[in-house]
Amino acid sequence: MRSSRTPVFTRSTSAIALAACFLMPGVAFAQDAGAQAQAGTPAADDQNTGDDIVVTGIRASLDQAIAIKRDSAGVVDAISAEDIGKFPDTNLAESLQRITGVSITRANGEGSQVAVRGFSGGFNLVTINGRQLPSTNIDTSTGNAFARGTGRSFDFQNLASEGVSRLEVFKTGRANIPSGGIGASINIVTRRPLDASEDGLSGSIGAKALYDLSVEDAEGNLSKITPEVSGLVNWKNEAETFGVTVFGSYQLRESTSIQSNPNYWNIVPLADFLNTAGPYITPTTNITNRPTTPFVQVPNDSRYQFSENRRERLNGQAVVQFKPTDSLEITVDGLYARNKLSDERSEQTNWFQRPFTDVTFDDNTQMQSAVILAEAVQADKGYEQQRFATDTELYSIGGNLKWNFTDNLSLTLDANHSKSKTNPDNSNGSSATTVSIGAPVRATHRLDFTTGFPQQSETINDCPATNGGRGGNCNGVLDIGDMGTQIARVIYSEQEARINQYTAELGWDLGEGSRFSFGGNYVDSKMRSVTSNTQQMLGDWGITDTGIVSQMAGDLVKTYCMTCKFDKYDPASTGSALVAFRGNAVDLLDVFGPYYANSGIAGRGVMNQGASDDTVGEKTWAVFGQMNWAGEIAGRKANALIGVRYEKTDVTSIAIQSVPAAMRWQSDNDFLVDGGPAGDALTVKASYENLLPSLDFNIEVVDNVVARTSFSRTLARADYSNLFASVTAGAPNRPTALGAALPSASRQDPGLLPLVSDNFDVSVEWYYKPSSFVSIGFFNKNVRNFIGTQVTNGNLFGLRDPGSGAAGSRSGVALAYLRDNNIPISDINLFAYTALLVQNNGNQAAATAQFQANYTPGVGLGTAFYNSLAAAVDVLGDSTDPLVNFAISGPINNREGNIHGFEVAWTHFFGNSGFGFAASYTKVDGNVNVDPYADPNVNVFALTGLGDSANLTAIYDKNGLSARVSYNWRDKYLSGVNQGGNRNPLFTDSFGTLDANISYDVTDNFAVSLEAVNLTSEPFRQYARTETNLVYVQELKPRFWLGARYRF
């Protein structure tokens, strides 16, 4: 069942009723005629923006876009401001998704990054006024505390839309555009003072009140209404020789979201699962729909999460232009953006201890999944508290000179320095802090995935006298008195990127609209990513300190109902499943961290878990030549743009990392890798060069019908993480002896070549009446140097496996003892006997005596005994243990692929009625898809982000009233190929949003507006091999803006 398409509803949403308040928002593809691209930017080469007439409104904006599309060489689309300071959408990415072939990824419901023709994120180049932009981002939006900034993808959340004049999307390559975009090159054009339609002072001031419906679910003190203010002031003198533009904006958003996030799905060989002496089942386990497929899928746990988020964005721009003569123009500009993100998150988790008492499998004929699971093992309920916070700052400073030193010759010089940095922003200096608290009172646990959403049910026993001494206050109710602590982690992640770039271009106007240009540019970029993390054992994994939360932090932890916050999905919670706990992780660590560090209990101090410091530098030299011809063929208007670009790139990768010291087994299924001292810097150098030709041709074959074809070669560079010189090693998720997947590790390659694509496009466009056109286009991309993932098995750093169960090792002795005495081979029993061997210095007789004294057949080990043992003893790999066998993944240029598809667009206005629509559909396919049922032991290659997209917008624009209703849809697409370390593919489910916008010009200078996003509360959902294998789902609520804008 596709739960995202047919969800289980428990409450009706008021958003649909609110939708009736709206007419229609929609498409805005266009160019403000008064806003020209900076000299030297791509649009300036083949677009004459005409007279300086300020146009406003949706229809005027669409008309300008149609003109760009019609007259450009190659395949170009654009979106522009409908008026000064009024862009079609609050979020730039959400505007871009209405261009054919463009779809977006979201973070907390907001457009963040774009995919074009199936190529996502870093496969697309983003520039501002023709200059490359650095980008940094530490994405914890799906709860990944260990997220690290390594990408090239530009995050459009960093920029306010009100300061943008136009977005240009170049889907075909050009010689004078910097390389880096296989999908597309996206140019952000900001305003220039000398482009203003009139001299003197002009501009706009706007304010909006944002209401995010999700805030109604807040547990903290979130504001239901948050502000967005912006202002743009432009001045130029009467002689139009000097001008200044200043822009500023401030935006605050507070929101909440409820999520479910099963940790991962184990891929288990059928024989291993059905082995009654193994960890999954016993001879008495009740199995319904007994599996027959070679592998089965079994979830590790079930968890719900609730987040309260805050985003604060500040933007500023300043531009000064000086044009002392008609032949000389000088521009100096600066950009500043700051984006502060925080997420206070709490979990409600039930982890499977195993073996199961009941298991039901689905009917999948290729790889069956366990969809109902139950167990009756006294265990803990986890309530980890998490706090994520980052602060991203971006600035760019540049200068441009354009000199027409003869009637036919011109020189353009451009220089720019830009930098982006994402810092940790928690009060303790971390990007993520997590504190695990929990209650060891769960007696039974059942999980049901049959609705496509995990439904937890449970019973509790909080009486130490009858629950094996696990703890609790024995009042029969799950409450804060049952709560203790487990472990705390502090993660520090930082990313910094810097770009210096210089461009020179000489242009020769040949007359009749033809032009030849020749130039070169140099780009010096450097990216540094630093990460480290520490771990501190508090009350230990077994929660040996029940009651301490209420005693020491009762005022910091709130009791509430997490599962009550679900709307789209039904967790079917009853009893103790309706109880959850919430607190600020940083505040909790301030209480419990020092307490345990000074407790005198062994092993309760802060432990370093490793650190990496990676820098990748790239220096690219380029020269290019380009000929733009305009004329007629057989009496029909035609244009051709032919060019070639040569580039040479030198790469330097430097890594400083700590060398792991040991593999540590802390408790039943809890392992970690002990970090060691920092090693010496490792430097690796590489280089590559590319020749990038391009040819664009279009001709008006009959009146108002334009045919065009393009050939180009483009490239996209590897994600920075693939170019690191460092090596990382992870810990197993349970003992190897009990069928754990191999612990994951990674080894990268600074010598990776960029992806190179030979692109062919052909399209036909019919401009059959004003403001209306139909187009269809086909594209084909033959891509080489695709980066596949090569996974090899081997050892790293000489680490040894303490949970292998190998003969002669301590865990091997423990495994043999359990088998010989018909004792269930569980994580707990295996760890306990192994730890007793360590505690007794290898004396098996002493270990056996202690084990037998505390073990009751049919019941298990005494809880108090096990907890004290786990708290006192860690098992470190030693010489009796075999070397750890890691699944070492690494990138390799070993793939070629073909991506092809078609795009259809139709924009139509019904005469002068004011009504119209804009629609588009993009179909993308290729031989780069993933087989979801591939053998988990075989390396997987596939292109992430590949998927279809469509949008439909209804428009009304007349007599000062503008309205749009838009539906934007993106089909399911692949997001990853190794989720959970089992070579599991990760799919993002199809996603469609209904947005609305209505504005009214009260006077020529004053307008009011009402906007809404995601009126249908569409959730965000990800799954693994099948739709049953839910990995992450986030419910999202509508957002509404009430705004006013004054233009002067």
C-alpha cells in the first residue's frame, strides 16, 4: 500500500477549507524589462531587453519570459520579478519548479535544492550575475546528527526572493558559461541601479506576516505569527551616469513537524532468519505467511520524532554603478546572506531485542518483508533528545568593467571574491547534541507495518520486583519517575567554501546582430570540512539510574503525547504509547554530563570518537571562443551560436584525521570505534582537462513557429566527499556472530574525473497568439565517468572484532557455551558471557558460575545483574579476535549512462478575460535506474534524482487583481544506494503541492497579498526496497502569508 497516496486519516485538516479563500497562483517565467543582466552574463549575449519600461503583473512577466525563450539560442527559460521587490514566490526554488524539467528537494517543507532533467543538487551550477557561488550546508533536516557538509549543491533557502530580478535556466551548454552544470546552469540576476526605469529615488518596501499551521502543535513557546520585511531602494542621477541600489530583508519562520523514522531494514538470508538457534526466532515463534524468498527484510526498530524548528534569515545587497561615458561602465557590488537554523527534536523509540514471538510477512514475491513483529522481552523505551543548530553566512564582493573602446570592440573585466561558511550554533559549540533518556519498563512490544505506517503497541511493567530488577517506580503508569539516562553525544561539523574568480572577455560586433567573443577565466576554489564527535556514558545503555531524571532534571523534561500530533497517519496508540518526554538536549547534558564525569564510576568521562579535517582545493584555468550569428536562411530568421571552451583543473586534497584505536563492544548491540590521536596531514594531488564544444541553432520555419537544435558537452564535478583523502570506519549494528551486516567504511579518491555529458536537444515552439505558446522538446545525454560505488571487504587500521563469535576468541567461547547449553543466542546473553570472561581474565569456570547464578531458564538474565555488568565492562577487540571485516565503499569512474526524455509546455490566455493557464510535463528515463531487488551482496550503480515532473497553474490577472493556483508534482526518485549499509536503495516518494497566491493593487503604489503553500498538507516520505520498507516520513502543514507592499 502506498501510504503516502492513501494515508490513514485521523483528523480533518482545516487547510482545505482555507483554500477556498484563494483564487489562483502560478507560473512566472519572465524578465523585468528594466532589469538587464550584468555585462558579461549569459543573457546579455543574445537578449536585447528593449526600452526601459517597468512591467508588472503575471501576464506581463510571462510575456517577457516568452520573448526570452523565443529569441534565445539554445534552450533557455527564465523567471522574473513581477514588479520591483515582488518575486512570484517567497522561495526561489519553489519558483524554479514551475520551469519545464526543473523539480526541487525540500528541507522542512521549504524548497532547498533543484534537480534539472533528472540531475539533482551538485550536478547543476548556480551563479549570481554570472559568477560562481560557494555553497555550504550541514543538513540535519531528517534527523541525521552526524551530517557533514561536503556538497556543491546551492541551498536556495539562503537567499530572499525580493532582492532578485530574474532567474535564468540554461539547459544547454555555452562556451562563456563556467562549467559545472550537466543538468543546467542557473543564473541569479540581481538589480542594477542604472537599469531603473526612471532617475531619482525609487524602490519598494514590503512586509508579510507568516502563519505556519504546524505551530498549533508546538510544545515550546513558538510564535504563531512571524515577520518577513524587505526593502529595496534605488537611486540614479538625471544624467544616468551614477546609481546606487541597496536591498535588505529579514525573515523568521518557526514551525513544527511530526515524523516517523525506522532506523533501517536488515536484509537477512532466509536460512539465517529461519534458524531457530539464531537471533531472530525460536522453535515456538509463530510465523504467518512463512517466507520463501532468498532474502527477507526485517526492521531494526520503530521510532517517532517531533521537531520544533526555527529559521532566521538576513539578506543584504549593495550595488554602485558609474558610467562616465557611453562607452565605459563600472559596477561594484556586494551580497550578504545569513541563515540560522535550529531544530529541537525528541524521539519515542522501541528497539527490537529479539527473538520474536510472532512474525507476519507480506506477499512480495521477490523479497518479503516482516510487516508484523512482536516480542516479549523486558526492555527499554527510548526517548532520545536532540538539538541541532547551524549558522550559515555567505558574502560576495565583486567588480565589473565594460569598455566599448571602439564602435565594434569591447572589453569586459570581472573579478569576484566570495565565501560561505556554516558553523555549529548550539550554545555548547556543537552542531548536534543528543542525550538518550529512557525507561526500562517495556514488557511486550508489537509493531504493525500493514498500513504502510508503523503502529506501535506495548505493555509495561515498572515494578523492579517483577521485571527482573530493571527499575521503575511501580505505579503501573509510564511517567517521569521511570526515566533514567543512557548516553550523550556531542557532534561538531563545520564547512567553509571560498571562491576567487577572474574573467576577461573581448567582444567584436560584426554587424547585423552577429558577434564574436574570446576570453578566459580563472577560478580558485577551496572547500574545508571539519567534523568531530564525542560520547559520554551516563546511566549506561541498560538505564541503571531510573528515577534520576525526575530527581535532577524534573523541571527540564516535559511529559506530552507525541503520537497525538499525527494527522495524515494513524499510529493507533493506546496506553503507554501515548506518553512521551521532551527536553532541551544541551540543557540536559549540562546537568548529567558533569554529574557522571565526577561520579567516580569507571568509563563515565567524555570519550573522543574521532575527528576529520578535509580540504579540497580546485584551480581551473579556462579559455573560450564564441561566435553568435544572426541572419536569414531562405528568407527565414535564423540564429546560430557556436563556441568551444577549454579547461584545465588542478585538484589538491588534504586530510588530517584521528587514527582509530580499537573496536569497543559496550552492551548487547552497542558498538563504537574508539578514536585515537590525530595523524599527519595526507596530501593527494590530481589534475584533468576538458574540451567543451557547443552549437545552438534556431530558425523560424514558418511564421511564429521556431525550431531549434543544440549540441553541447558539459561536465559536473564530484561531490567533495568523494575527493577526500581521508578514510573512515564505522561500527557494526550488532555482534557479527549474530548476523550483523558488515560495518561500513569509506575510502575516497581525489583523482576522480568529472562526469562529462554529450548533450543533444531538439525542440519546436509555436507562438500562436500573444501571451500563448506550445512547445515540445526532446533531449538526450550520453554521460561518461559516472561515479559508481565500489564496495570491497577488508580491514582498516588493524581493528579487531570483539563480537565475531570466531573459534578461539572470547565471543567464540561464549557462543559455544550458549549453544552447548541450549541457551537462547541473543545479543544480551552473548555480550554477558563475553563480558564475564573479560571480567574474570579469561577464566571460563568463573564466568560460567556467575552466568548460571544469574540466569533463569525461560526468563533470562536478571536485569539488575546485566545492567551492572554492562556498566562495568566493555569488551575491546584484542589479539584473540579476528580482524574486523569492513564493507569499504569508495567512488570509482566506472560507469557510462544515457539519460533521455521530453518536455512539453503550454501557456495560454483567454483573450482579454484575464484568465489563463500554464502547464508543463517532463518525462525522464535512462539506463541508470536501480533494481530494488538486487542482491544485497552486489555493488549498485544508479543515478540519484532521476524522475518525472509536472506542473499546472491557473492564472487570473486583470484590473489590478492577480491570482494563481499551482499544483507542482515530482515523481518518486532515487535518493541513495546504500541506506543502512545493506546496499539498500533509498527512494523519495512522489510529492505534489497545491499553492495559492492572490494580490490586489489598491493604488498604483500600494498592493496587498495573500499566499499559501502546501494547502493539502502533503507529507514527505522515503522508503527502501519496497514501499512497505518505510525509512522516513514527515508530515507537513500549510503556510500562509498576509502581506503589503508599497512602491515608490
